Amino acid sequence: MLAVAVLAAGKGTRMKSSLPKVLQPLAGATLLERVIKNSSCLNPDRLLLIVGHQAERVQQQLQNHPGKPEFILQQPQNGTGHAIQQLMAPLAEFDGNLLVLNGDVPLLKQETLAQLLAMHCQSGAEATLLTAMLENPNGYGRVFSNNDGEVTAIVEDRDCDCEQRQNKLINAGIYCFKWSALKKVLPTLSSENDQGELYLTDTIAMLNNAKHLIVSDISEITGINDRQQLADCEAMLQDRIRQHWLKEGVSFIDPKSCTISEETQFGRDVVVEPQCHFRGNCKIGNSCRIGPGSLIIDAEIGNDATVLMSVINSAKIGDGCNIGPFAHLRPQADLGENVRIGNFVEIKKSTIGSGSKVNHLSYIGDAKLGLNVNVGAGTITANYDGKNKHLSTIGDNSKTGANSVLVAPVTIGSNVVIGAGSTITKDVQDNSLAIGRARQYNKENYQSLN
Ligand code: UD1
Ligand code: CA
């Protein structure tokens, strides 16, 4: 049996935030969501979240989590040992291993946790913890071991003497305990330390044969106590994601200038130019060229597409499309193949058929365009009457002249030509020319009359 407990009751004073620390976002997910996800591969029988500071807010955010967490209230928050003492009642009948995770250590790899658990089970230790050698161990608890590699004590940074502080082996805040052994020593913790709190780390010296597993990739064990560490973790996570995609055949011209969500998927031979950002659930096909300077959110882009200096949000772009510079594709823009969207064009909730072009200065909203439509510069679909949105339809091979306004609801047939500067309020039949503007009147000799 395995229970996972996450320490998530602390305030996170050093963040200087109204948000509880474990709800701080890191690359699109909260610290707490990340910590839970890291342990989900172990399929724990119980998931216990210890909450305290702004408990309701934390609980509200996590109550529908698929891991079915049990929320354990720690009030007041009297240290990490006190937090685990709150499990005495809910785990009274439990017999197995307890994996304790710090809610503020978000970048642990699933393999590392699996390795920790395997080592713990094989060695028969009453406790096994993750450690790391840090060049700068400031702020972390220091881990001391004997010649047999057994951990004898953990001393918090603020409780260390000068000599102890030289030790670079640190406690990562991730522990596997034999619950039957831990529950015997938990009630004996004392608060005789600099913070006057009950420390979970003090149990280690009281348990038999405590072992530790040294993690070599320090990004995994970085704890987040302040905004600097939050930014550091964001940078480390981004490094990991970019390295993954570099290995998978994506080129980055200036990798560090780009950010990518973990959900984003790229095909082969994609080139990402500088200053591009991919957020949410993006899917980019093979041989696309994105950037420089584009923001792509929850978008699906086919193969061989080009996006230059544009914002694409919840839109779908077919193979061979050419977007930008300075285009804005908004939710439910759905482009067929080889569509051209040019400068200063905004598309919202519209289907644009293959081969169509919207090249300059247009707004296309709530519209359905057929194949090979040519939308003239400055064409606007006037979709909103002040109360409701209405649909504009344009058939295959039609052309709108520059500065046309299509007042929706309106249907333009196929092979239609619309004269420049027209305001179209009535439907137009296939193969027609529609002109809806005042006739030009020239007053001759106007100047000489004055
Ligand atoms: C803790 C460890 C330290 C380790 C470091 C790794 C202790 C005493 N120290 O120090 O050895 O090197 O993590 O990152 O455990 N929390 C509660 N209830 C409380 C206090 C804290 O749930 O009463 C939670 C916090 O929300 C946080 C976690 O426990 O998620 C760790 O608390 P924090 O105060 O950040 O401990 P550190 O000083 O970082
Ligand atoms: Ca911490």
C-alpha cells in the first residue's frame, strides 16, 4: 500500500503574495498540480493534501482533481512535522509506505520518485529521502550521514553552526517512510529550534537505517520559496522542454527567447524563429516556419505553414497556409489549405476555404468563405447589429473590392464580383457584379466658377 502526502499548508511568506504559495503558477500549472502529477505514475492508494493557509481556496482549486485527494486541515501551521502529525487519524488503519512531497518542489521527475520508492522497498529502511549536492546550499536543510551511508541527522540551515553549514549535501524535502515506524516517533517531536516549529526532518534521526538517494539533476529538487526561485524553475522547465524538442527535430534559432507549454506538440523540421511563445494545447505540423515574434495559443497548424509576427488563438490552420505579418486569428477561425492571411487582418469564428486570400486590413467575423475567394483590401464583415451576431457567406471564386462592407446576414454567391467601396446589404446571385455605392458625379469647371 502506498499513500502520498503533499505538504501544502504553509503560507509562503517569502513570495510576498496574496496567493498561497502552492497555487502559484509555473508554466501554466500550479505548483501543487505539478507536485501531484509527478507522483501520479506511482498509482498511490491514498492521496492526502495537507492544507492550512487559505485552505478553502486551495481545496476549491483541487476538489475535482482526478487523483481524488483527501484534504487534511493543519491549523495552525506549526511546521512540517506538525503537518504530518495530522495524518495520525486519517491513516490510523493504514499499513504501508508514506511518500511525503513538499508542495513547493515542482520539477521532480516521475522516474526519480519511482527510483526512491524502489530503493526504499528493497533496503528495508524506515525512511529514505532525496538529497543533492549543491554548490550553493543556502536555505536548505543539511544532511549528515555515517560511513555506512545511513542518514544520521538533518539540520535546518538556520539551526546549523558554521561547520555544519559547510556541508553541501541538502535535503530535497521528499521522503519515503515506513508509516508504522514514523507514526511511533511523530508524537515525540519537539519544537526546540530557531523557528519553534515541529520539524519532519527531526524524525530521520529517530528512525532506523535511514537511507538517501542523491539526485544529480538539481533542477529536479529546486524548492520555491521566493519569486527568484519561481523564475529559476520556469527557466529550468523551459530548458527541459526545448531540449526535448531539439532532440525531436525542431530547430530553434534563439531557443532561450522562446517559451513552450508542456502540452505543445511539434512535427519534424519545424523552424521556430526568435521570440515565439506557444501556450496551452498547440499542435504544429511538419516543416512549418513560425516567427519571429508570434504568440500561438491552443492552436492547430497543419504541415508546411508559415506564421510571421502574428497572434493565433484557438484557431485551426490548414497545410500550406501563409499567415502574417501582423495577423490576428481568434477563436474558431478555421482555415483550409493554402490560405493566405496578410497584414492587419483579424479573423474570428469563420471558415475560410482552401486557396482563399485575405491579404490586407480586413475584419472577417462570423463568416463562411468558399474556395479561392479573394477578399479585397479593407473588406469588413459587419457582423454585429448592436444586439446579435449574424453570418456572412461568400461562395467559391468570388472577389470583394477594396473597402467593401458586407452587412450581415448576407449571402454572396459564387463567381461574384463586388465593386470597390460597396456596402452590400442584399444577397447577391452567382456570377453577378454587385455595386452598392453612390454614383460618382463630376462637376466640371468647378474651380473657375469660384
Ligand atoms: C524544508 C525542509 C528542509 C529542506 C527544504 C527543501 C523542514 C523542517 N525543512 O524547508 O530540510 O531542505 O524543505 O525544499 O521540513 N508546510 C506545511 N505546514 C507547515 C509548514 C510547511 O504544510 O506548518 C509546507 C509548505 O507549504 C511547503 C513545505 O511544507 O510546501 C515546506 O515548507 P517550507 O517552509 O518551505 O520549508 P523549507 O524551509 O523550505
Ligand atoms: Ca521550501
